[in-house]
Amino acid sequence: MNATVVMILALCLGTYAFRLVGPALHGRVDVPARVQELASAGAVVLLVALLATGALTENGGFAGSARPAGVLVAGVLAWRRAPFAVVVLTAVAVTALLRAAGAG
């Protein structure tokens, strides 16, 4: 078998195992409150880092100012609880208009 196929199968099995362990150990393992807080904070930090990387970089360099502006507009609209379609379409429009205006 190809090494890529083997890795995909291994990741599939690992993902399935993680999803299976949660319900199986739900009532049997007590996790301290501090560990739960750190896990929640770690998840937030990871998501923010992923967002920043996707919003600010492209091909190993700065993506320009249009994409971060679109992400910022989307964040404000999501914070104001705008409908998802409005958030996405407005962010796309802001980014496209800025790029058309030469903001990059």
C-alpha cells in the first residue's frame, strides 16, 4: 500500500478511537476543575492562532490588508449576532472591494 493511504487509515482509526473513548469513559474518570479550565483555554488559544494564521498569512508571507479587514468585519458581525450568510457575504464583499481598490 501507498504510504499516504496508510497514514490516512491510521488517522481515521485514531480519530474513531478518540471519539469512542469519550462516551466510554464519561462517568468513570474525574477531571479536576483546573484541568478543565486549562483545556478550555487551550482550545480558545488554538482557535485564535489558527484564525490569525489564516487571516494574516498567505504562502509564508503577509496576506495584505484586505483579508484581515474582511475577517475583522466578519468578527464584528458575528459578535453582533448577524445571520451567518450576512457575516460571510459581507466579509467577502469587504475583502473584494478592498482588493479592487488596490489595498491588496
